[in-house]
Amino acid sequence: MTLVPIFPTVGIETVHISKAYFRVLATDINADQDIPGFRRATMDGYAVHSGSTFGASESNPAWLTVTGSILMGDVPEFSIQSGQAAKISTGGMLPDGADSVVMVEHTESVNSGSVKNSETVEHSGKGENCGIVEDNGTVEIYKSVPPLQNMIDKDEDFKKGEKILKAGTLLRPQEIGLAAALGICELPVYKIPKVGIISTGDEIVPIDKTPSMGKIRDINSHTLAGLIIEAGAEPIQYGIIKDNEQALFDMCKKALYETDMVLISGGSSVGTRDFTVNVLSSLKDTEILVHGISISPGKPTILGKSFLAQDSSFNTTLVKNELISESGIKPIWGLPGHVVSAMVVFKVVVAPFLNKIRGLAICSDDFEAENRGTKSKAASSLENIKIPATLTRNVASAQGRTDFIRVKLFRKFDVTSNNKSEKKSISKDGCLKYKYELFAEPILGKSGLIRTMVMADGLLEIGENVEGLEKGELVYIIPLRAFL
């Protein structure tokens, strides 16, 4: 992964927030205002000065004078003094002098014919008064509240001037909602990378054709296209190239002009991998960085970097103008022909390079909210989450390479006292203590069997210095996105 930083990100464009979902933010965003901007109730009840309720209880309630009523959207024109209260609905703005809200369930209006509010309030959720009596009077408070109880302070969500989103953040619905809260209608985002897919091999036929004996349909183009979309990029398929070095050279050159990354999916015929190496070596300003990696499946993987400036030898009529890429140095990959190998290599090797190209923040880069003095991971850190599970059987592994085993995850309902004991545990009230435990079942099969990926929920990584894993070991699974 030390090669990831050498590849540049794509360009930047500005889009409406309705089009920014799951795009990558290109610049930092600072709050130009406090959010929510005013003290806001989170419960129906009474806005009070907290000191007026200290010591209140069912047997010794506090008596407060009701000075007014506040609905959502109202700006109170009065203030609260000690010994006073104001009726308030959820979402309402607290008046000056109020620093807490007493839940309506802990109060009772002292008025002719009134009953406990907890028996009359109906939450409509539409900004109505929710059954709270409108006339002024006295209210009994049966529970004391500390300052800032049942309310949001004016800058509790974000403070003015605070860095709220960092460049490289994946814009999920919650980030889009934050932008909307600030009144931001458009966001600068990185462009969606284009990834070219070239499928090679004399034995490959289009999926709409019936393969004759010895031939197979083009599975890899479509599985890789799905993985590219899942990774936030746009796949561009260049069809099937037979085992012809010149044809592969021409198509690679075209794809490099039109896209930001190129994937060459190798066929199974003898010499295909040699064609890929020869083609990459022949391309102008292209260098092979990696030829073979110590993982299984996926050892015969090739990585090159290319910088192609247009020259007179290239037939520009073959290029659609709207597809011409703006990137400089571009990665070009030679992937294994077996479908499982290609998918595993994409997941564990190619995806980090694509994340870099699309501008996604490096997962190890902490997002420091400077005004808060705290740290939280950028949204992209989700890519590094692994799921702990118990291995259901022994798994062998060869030293000197990293193995990725497909696994199926399932939960087992168990009755146990702890993780290491199968003994039933009885609580003090005589009930059994139950727990759910997550298990990882290895799915064994050759790298040409897509069945193993269809059945899999994740990948189990076994390090190059590990001889194998034993049944019952706690392992950490790389989830396939659909499982999450």
C-alpha cells in the first residue's frame, strides 16, 4: 500500500446537495453559525430556571407561576425569573432565563378542572400544543432538573467557526443533512472516477452468447463493474479482447486516455499474462511497479503506472471527447483471470488505490475537531472495520503469503456464562442468561468458483507468518459490503 500516494486524485466539481450523496467532499467546511442557534426543548413540558426546582419531589413539589406558553416556531417575548415557568412544546425556543425543561409527565397544572398533564398530553408531532392548558396559573413540579436538562443549547451541535467536515469525507445522508442545516445548497466534491475494464482471453464470450465447449461467458467484466460501482466509481467496459498483443495494446491506450484507472482481466490461455506485461512495457511513459504479489488467491497481479500525453501516433477519433480523463499518472492493473481471484484482489488491493483517486481520506488520518479538542475517525474509516467472529473449523495456510479465505457469518443462540464456558448460567432471579455469538464458517473451493463468493459474507485474512488457524479462535472478518 506504500504505492497508493503516488497516484493523484481526480478533479473537483460543484454539485447541488441533492446530487452529493456518497460523493467525496473536496474542501473543508466550517460552520458560519451556531447550530441550532437557539436553546431548544427536546420534550413537552415547562421551561424553567433549574434552581427553582431543586429539592422538588412527589411529596414536596415546587410551585411555579406559569407566565406564558411557547409553541414550535414561536420566539418568546418574555423571560423566566426564579419561581416562574413557561409551557413549551418539543422543539420550542426557551425564553431568556430558562436553562432547563421539566417533562410534562412530572408536572401538574393547578387550575380549576385540570388534571395531570401526563394523562392529557398527546404528541402530534405537528407543532401543536399537545393538550397543554393555555391559561396562565400555577404548576406543581414533582421532579427537580439540573441545568441543560431536556434541551439543546444554542451551539451544542456545532459552534460558529468550527471545522465540521473535512476534505476527503464520504458524504453520507447525515453529512448532507448537516450541510442543509447550515443552508449550504451546493458542495465541492471530487469527480466520480472512471475505471476501464478490459476482458481478455480467446475462451471468453459475451454473456448473451451460448459458449461452446472450452469457452466461458465474460463473468469478470460484470463482477468488476459491480465492485467499481460499490466503490463509488463509474465502470466503462471495453469489451473482450482476444489473445492478440496489438489489439490489447490499442485498447489499453484508448482506455488510459478515457479513464482514470484501467483493469485488465486476464483470460486463462497460456501467455495471456505475458501479453499484459509486454503491452504495459510497450506503452509510452508506462512503468511496471509490481509483478506478482504474495497473496492467495491473486498472486499473478500486475500494477503499472502510466502518464500518457496525447501524441500524433494516437488516433484521437477513437476517443469520445466527453470521456477524456483529466488525471495525470494513472494506475493500470493486470488482474487474474479466475473470477474469485479478481474479486479478492479488487477488494483488498485495488480498492485502496481507487479510494485515493476518488479523494477519500486515508483511513488512518484522524479528523481532529480543533475547537472541541477531540478526535474522531473520518467517515471513510468504515472501510477498515473488521467483524470479530469465532472460527468453526481448522484452516490451513502456507507461510510466506497472505491468504484470504471466504467465510459465511452466522449467529448461534447459546446459553452460557462466558465466552469460554458451555455451562448454563442462572441469574439471581432464576432466569437463564442467554447470548448470541457470531461464527465464521470457511467456504472452501477453487478460485475459479464464483459460488464461493456468492455464499460469502466476508474474507478472513491469514498473515504470511501464520501457519494456520484453529477451530474456536477469535478471528476478524473483512466484511463484504452487502453484509453490512
